[in-house]
Amino acid sequence: MNSPCVPICPLHSVHSSFMLREIEKDCADHPWNTSNLVTAVVLSICFFLGVSGNIAVLILKPNWQNMSSLSQSLMLNLAISDLLSLLTLPLWIYAFLFGWKFDLVPCKLLAYVVYCSIYASLLTVSGLSIQRYLVVVRQRRCHQVKRRALLFTLWLVASILAIPALVVQNLQTDQQWIICKGQYSSDAQWVAVLLTETVFGFICFILVAFSYVCLQKRVNHNFVLWSPLHTINVLALGAICFKNNSLLESCVNIWDIVKAIAFLNNCINPLLYAFNFHKMCRVCNQEELTQPSQTLDIKNIGLFLKSPSDNL
């Protein structure tokens, strides 16, 4: 691995013009910029916090003895999907700092894994929110849902939604630097990909927001982290449709940063769900032991309605 570029000392400290040319060549090979450095730092934080948090969920299984079988399956699926995307981050961090050093196939496959796992994570979070709504508001039994069928459908949908990554992801040369990023054959293809990401994100947000409003709770914090990416996607859609090249260039320049911010979801999911989910499970378990027409205990509902992040 080549060493990063550093400020050059005064010329008298350089013993030969050959050494100077080598330093300049090395700097040209690694054209770092603020966007790449910020993205790499944010992704590094996400990796260390997210991997440790999700591994802790898988090993410790906090309060899982109080969860229904469906809750356990969803929590396990959330940790696995988050961990799957987080484990790819070291390669992306290296690529932001030193360029892409691999072939086209790893470029496409890693991008597909990231998109698939992120879609699966969003679907799982939506499923957890809907489950809370059904348990508390509709008083539906948790164990009536077939876990394997639900998880299979969830990953099938995520796999289909991630297919565009296999199509558009490609190797490009930028300032004599090979990068792995989306390359679109036309504006229509670009719009289609952005619409898929944005519409899916807003649908998940609406489902979660509806469930939380019905439960008189604050909207989940982690969806706030997706707001910058959705906002940039909408602005990019407008820029493409109205041929606003300056706006589109601005969106492209900060895309990597807002995508890195979205990865923070994978870090806080263990805190928001796995380590605080026992409140909802108390209500769920008691509801399963009662008749469908029986009213839930007000005290237990109060425990559930309290936001899990209040104790953080």
C-alpha cells in the first residue's frame, strides 16, 4: 500500500530532482480531496461502532427471553443485515483513500451486497414498527405470522431492489484514479435508479411514521439520518429532468458524504431496537396470553409508548 501524500518540505531538504518527481507522482496517484477524507472518516466510525454493536446483539441477545419468536427473528435479521453491509466498509474506505484496486466483478458484487443488505435492514425496521402497531393498536397476536415466509419475502424483495447495482456499477477513471461507482447509460436510467431508491425510502418512512403516530410516539431517530440522502436524490432527479448541470454537479460532489451518513443507521439500530425492544415484548407476550377481545393493561401500554431512546 502506497503511503499517503504529505506536505513537501523546502526544496533544500530534497536531495535530488528525481526524489521530487517521485513525490509529485505519488501525490498524483492519490488525489485526495475533502469529500473523500470526510467520507472515509465517517465510514470508519460506522464500521467500528456498527460491527461491535451488532456482534454484541448476536452474542448477548439482550432480553430475548422476553421476546416473541417473531420479534427474535426480526431482531436477528436486522443485526445480520446491518452487519453484512458494515463488513464491506474496509474495502470502500481503502477505495476512497487509494482508489479501487480490484476487478469489475468485486465492484459489482460488493455494491449489490451493500444495497441488498440496506434494503433488507429498512424492510426489517418497517416490519418491527408494523408489528408494534398490530400488537398495541389492533391487538393482533404476534405468533400468527409465519417467520420463515416473512423473512424469505423480505430478502427476496431486497434482492430484487438491489439488482440495479449490478447493472450500473462500473469502473471509471478519475484523475488517473480508478474508482468503482455508478455509470448510467442515459438520463432515463439514472432517473429510474434514483426513483427506486427514493420512493422505497419514503414508503418505509411513511410506514414507520404511521405506526409511530398511531402509538403517539416520536418518529424514529434513525430515519432522520436517511433524510440527507433522500433530499439529494430528489434534487438530483430535478436537476436531471430540468437539465440543471450545476445543481447535478453539486449533488454528485456530496453524494458520498450523505451515503456515509446513512450508514450511521447500522450503528444505532442495536441501541434503538435490540437493547430496548423488551418494552414492546412485555406488551406482546401479555397480549398473546389473553383473548383477542381483552383490553391491554394500561400500565404496560405506557411502558411501550415510552421511546426506547429515552433511556440512552
